[in-house]
Amino acid sequence: MILLFFWVKIAAKKFISLLKVSPVIIIFTVIFTGAFLYAFVNNHIVLNPDSWTLYLIILFFVLISVLNSLKRYNVTPVLLAYSKSKNSNKHICIMFFIKRALLNNLFLIIINIFAYNINSITLICITVFSVFISFLIMYLKNIYINIKIKNNTEKILKINPKIKSIIYDYLTSDFSAMTVLCITMFLILVNEFSKNSAFDNDLKTQTHFFMLLTIIFGLGFIGIIDSIRNINRKFHAILSANDLKYHVKRTILFLAGIYCWLFAVFIYFGFTVSAALMFKYIFCILILFMISIFMAFTITNILLKSIIMILLLAFTVWISSLTSPFLIALIIPLVFAFAKAKNEYREWFLL
């Protein structure tokens, strides 16, 4: 019992440390996993192995594995820990990256366990291929970095400085994972609802369709909270002093560039389903879009900001279920978020 309590305590500390590092993606994963398990246990979700939805989910986990593999992993602590072992540095690195590749494909391995009787050969082949690609990316990247450091030369890429700064500032691994997850859920949702024969005439089903799409967009926008803290504050405070308007405009362009095509798909399906509902939920999505940006520039703890944004998302979805005049209430949190960001913006740049 004491040993069990010891490991539970370690697991809790590990979870809290992960929550501090990537609260947005961890909270979203917990919510998504809990909702999926509840729906699966209560038979609200019935897996169809012949549908392309299963392969879309698998493809999502493969993409997540690739994104995680692109991170720069510091192998120096591992080499130091096994420095007195009989294994060579190459062997230690290989074992380390194999373990990381298995962790990156953990969800894909779990799918193989639960779906062992559904296209098992195909799933196993995809899983093995994903693990191999993940290992290969990490291992080759580590070799490239070592050669680069050894030669002490850097290739100069001719990239527009503005585009390069946006990539460095906003495109974090957590944001990329959130974006891929939201896009995958969006496509799955559109596919599942389009197969519903009562979809065209059932107002309740149509409303649920737009609500779920709004939730997906809202969760995707929350990912920008993690990206904002990655901005080079010293550069913007000393070399390029810009106001809140500049950064908000820059963030709007970045998010719009990521989600514009998904928004276009939303409008297309909205016109085919219900134009009136579409315009109503476009307003809700735009409100969530601006609130997410303003909240990202406040100095509140990132975990607290994520929780507040999830509560505001739930509030927006509830307001959207009411008649259209109640949508005016969404202006209130938008004004508060803007005022808070304007007052606290400069505190980001205190050195």
C-alpha cells in the first residue's frame, strides 16, 4: 500500500509538471479523452471499421507523432547518466530515441490494443511505420545537430524576417498539436453529420452541428495562449517597441492564416444547412476569436487563462442556444478581455 501511494504521488507530481509546461494541450486532452470514454461506454459512439473516420483518427495520431519527433531532444543528460556503462554513445542514443518513439505513438499503440480484431494487420503496419518514422526523424535530427555544432557553420535561409519571426513566436509544438487535433475533429464531425439522413430537416440536429463546430474553433483558438508566451519579449521591448495594436494585428493574421480555409469550409456547409444559423454562429466564433487573442496578452497565469477560456467557451455555446438578441451579452466578456489586455500589455516587457 505504501509503495502504491509512492507511485501515485510521483504520477501526480509528473502530471502537475506537465500541466505547468503545456496546460492548454493537457486540459484539452483530459476533456477530450473523458468525453470520448463517456460516449463510448454509453454507446453514443459506435466505431465503424469500414469508415474512413477510423483512418483519419489514425492519421491524426501519426501527425502528432511526427510533430513531437521534430522537437529538439537533449541527449546530454542521458549520455551522462549512462557514461559509466559499457554501451557506446551511439547505442545509448538509439535506445533513448526508441523509447521516445514508442511514447510518441502511445495512443496509436492503445488503438491497436482495443481494436485488435479490426483490420489488425493494417493497424499494426501503420503503427510500426509511425514508430520507425518517429525514431528516424529524431535520430537523424540529432546527427545533423551534432555535425552542425562540430563544423560550427550555419546555413543562412533566405526567409522573410516577418514570416520567420511569426514562426518562431507563435508556431509552438503544443499549438501545432492543438491545430491538427481541431482540424481532424472538424473533418470527422462534418463527415458524420453529413451521413445523417435527418440532418437537412431537423433543426435540433443542425443546431448541435453548429455548436460542436463552434466548440472546435474555440478550442483551437485557445492554443494561441501558449504561443503568446513564446514571443521574444526583449526584442520587442528594446529593439522594436510596438504597441498592443501591432501584436494583436500580427496574431490575427497568424490565426486567420491557419484557420481561414477551415472557416471557408464552415461557411460552405453552413449555407447548405441553414444560412440563418450559420451567421449566428459566425458571430460566436468571431467573438471567441478576439477574446482568445486579448486573453492571451493578459498576465494571468496560463493555466488560469485556459480555464477561463474554457468557461467562456461554455458560456458562448449556452448563449448561442438562446434567441439571437441574447448574443449581445457576448460583447461584455470581449470588452473586459480587451480592457484587461490593454492595461496589462506593457507588463509582458518588463525586464
